[in-house]
Amino acid sequence: MKKAAICFTRHGKALIERLNRSAAAAGIEGAQAYISMNNNTIPPTDPYEKQNTAGIPCTADETSSTDSGTANKWDETSRTCSESLHTTSATEFIELSETLSEWASEMFASGNALIFVGAVGIAVRAIAPSVRDKLTDSPVIVIDDMGNYVIPILSGHAGGGNKLALTIAELIGACPVITTSTDIHGAFSADVFAGENRLTIRNRDGIRKVSAKAIEGKPVTLSIKDYPPKEPADVIIADETDREYSLLLSPKKYTLGLGMRKGTGAEEAEAFITGILDKNNIITSDIYSVCTLDIKQSEPAIRAYCDKYRLPLITFDAALLNKAEGDFTSSEFVKQTTGVDNVCERAAVMGAGPGSSLIVRKQTGGGITVAVAVRNLTLRH
């Protein structure tokens, strides 16, 4: 999932730069940086200078301490943070020309995680028109522009906001502020469990029932299809069942195989893929993964589709795809270009695993090829 960070002061700008430097050092993709400086909220001095300027939380005692250790520590912090504020960074900022709500709406539509560096109230007002569904909303993180606290305020579980907040907090040395009950009580979280195990939530009202029981410290029972326990289970993992349950979770059935001409537009690709899925009555939430040839893994349209729908991307090299078992639509041109006679069908089957089968053969349009395989989810014991 791509991340978009926005700030409103030069202090926030420095914080985003520091976040991206730390992310790069840790081998993590940084955030696309945006800045809106039209609100005239830029303080007149650095936040780490020894002045009790409005909006800067330092006191006379802190700046005039006779404790040499404390003074030296403050000086070191001041110097380090001031350097962070003014040092040239590789991070490029996009100046916002639209309203915050318009920007937030665009980010939501693209499936980006939003990181606001500033007040929580600014973030809440900006995202309010875009908030729709707890299972599909983008995760939203707020960081104060002194970099003290990292607060996930939306989609902490389903969107991974809590995990992202913990990662950001570690990268910038801040305190994560997690408020979801299951997390702070160390209780079982049904929606986190579903996300981590690639399961589709069939009845969202069941999340609240299971979570309430877990928070109260009561045992939560789980059954896989018709396996024990035989009494009514809190959570059942199955495509369908006649048994009594609070929450039904279903394994994701399909893998989506994609081939794509270089430079294909993201909107064009999404429209074509959506049309194929709709025609075959396949919903996006039932897709286990998107699969393609390794040389296509950086294709912007494929990345954009995976980011928007929170789908993992699995790639295979040509030698491995050539070992896929099945009857595939062959193309000599594709073979000469990529080293394999068919990308989408072979990738879909390979990603679906042993015993899988194609249910949508190669569909072509506008330089895009799409195929869908169904996974073999037969339980063995």
C-alpha cells in the first residue's frame, strides 16, 4: 500500500523528510510528500530553539538549567533536530493547490494510506466526506509536527492503520497512541485475524460480537468448516455452513493473472479488469492475490490496482511459469518477448497452487490480458 503524507508547516516538512530518510535506511518505501502552506501557520522560529515562543513547548527552566548534563542533552537534541529541519533531503514535496477534502478524496480513491502531520481536527475534517466503510476505508495516521505522537484514527485493523502507526513511531522515535479496545486489552481481534489469514468477512456485524466477548476475557471458539468444536462456534471458517455462529469467514477463492503492455494507464487497466470480474460474478474481496511475470512487477497500473484493493502481488520468473501445468492459450509473440507463451493464465494457475483450475481463460483488451483461476480449498485430514 502506498502512503501519502501531508504537512502544513516547515516543522511538519522536516518530520516527513526525517520519516522518509529513516524508512529508506530500513529498506521501507517512503511516503509521497505533499505540503499546504496557505494557512499561514508557520511559526517564526525552529521548534527546537531555546525560546518560549507561542506554540513551542519549552519552558524557561528547560532552557536555563544549571544541570550541565541536562543542558548538554538539550543542546545535542537542538542541534540534531535543527539539522534535520534544514538539511537538504531527497524527498520532493508537491504543493497542494486543491482543498484538503479534495486531496483526501483522491487519496481514498487510490487506496493510499494517509499521513497527516498536524492537528487531529484538521485530519478529521479533511477525511469526513470520504469515510464510507470500516472494511474498505483507507488507513489514516496523524502525527503532531513535533514528532512526539503517532495516532491511527481510521481503519486501524482492516486497513492496517495500527501496524503502520507502530512502524512510523519506531522510524521517527515517537510514541504510538493506539485506542482500539482489542489492541490495548491484548484481546483477539476478528478483523485482524481475517486480514492476516486472507479471509473474507461475510457478516460484518459478527466482528463486534466476537470482539466484545474477547475484550471481556471470555474464550472465543473457532471452527474450520465442520471440524470441532461441535457446539455453536463464535467464528467459523467456511464458504458456507448450516451451523450457528457469530462470525463467518471465508477463504478467498480466486487468483487474478495479469499481463500488460508497458505504460498502460491505471484507470484503463482497472476498468478492463473490473469488467471481466463483473461479467463472471467475481467480487474483488474474494481475490486471494494478483499474479504476473516478474518483469511486470513494477508496472504502475498493476501496482495501482493492487494498492487500491489491498491485494498482494505475486510474481514468477519465466522459467517457473513455463512449468505451470495445464492447457494454456499460447502466443508466439508473447514467448519471444517474455520467454513464456502465456503470462496471465500461467500466473493465475501458479499463484492458485496445486489442484487449481482456470475459470476465466485469457481475456484481451487495450494491451491488457486477464485470467482467473480458482484455488483448491478442499480440506484434508
